[in-house]
Amino acid sequence: MEDTASESPLAGRCHCGKVRYEAGGRTFNPTICHCADCRRVAGAPCVAWFSVERDGFRVIAGEMRLYASSARAERGFCADCGASLTFQAHDLPGEIDVTTASLDEPGRVPPADHTRTARRLPWMRFADGLPAYPGTREEGLAGADGSGQD
Ligand SMILES: [Zn+2]
Ligand SMILES: [Zn+2]
């Protein structure tokens, strides 16, 4: 749980630039997620995320489309270029996850751990020294089998 005090609000955009957002306030739970849902949605072996309070996130240009990636969550993306931008769990209405790599300055929010590593691709190797949780962070290092998905 890295809290980053930010001087200027974090800002980001999709690949084509039609959707732009600001993510203000404190950031928390920066992670690299290895779940199968993130992998499929992004077409990438894993996806870096951070969280902000829901009130701190706002789309400032364009329109972000929502996709129900599971029964418990919606993911925000650009309908033109397909870039993955947000993850919103229905049971956590007060917060929203944002893809770190869509930030204008991704280096400002480095990941603090890996999550759902039980689902990681077998050829993924970590040399960053960060904790790697098989399931969720809350389940801990000895945690569940990671069969749950985002
Ligand atoms: Zn776009
Ligand atoms: Zn995930």
C-alpha cells in the first residue's frame, strides 16, 4: 500500500487520445495483476494497476465505454482504440482501479507487489524483488490458489 502524495493530479489517456482522464487524490494498492481477465482484456501477459478513490477519477475528454468483464466488475476502455483504462468492482464502489501504463507519467506510481500470481504465465519471471501473492493481497503470501478472477 504505497501512498503517493502527488503535486499535480495524475493524468492519462487512451492510445488514440480521444479519452483523457484525471486521477486525483491519494493512490493506493499499486500492483501488477496476473489474472486471466486482465490478460484477455489487455492482450498482455500482465497488467499494472493502481487505485484511487472513485471521486478522484474523472474523464475529462471523450467518452469511456464500460464492459462487464465479469458479474462483479466493469472495465472502462476507449471504444475507438480499445485501450484498457479502468476496473470498477461493484462491491467496492468507493474506489476505482486505473491502468498504470495509461498514465502520462507511469513512473510516478510504481507497483508495490504482484497479485494473482497463481494464474501467471509459466514464462513470466520476476526479478523485481516485490512480494508475489498467489491470490489477492488480502489473502497473503500463503494465500488461496488464485482461481478467483477479477
Ligand atoms: Zn482511444
Ligand atoms: Zn487482473
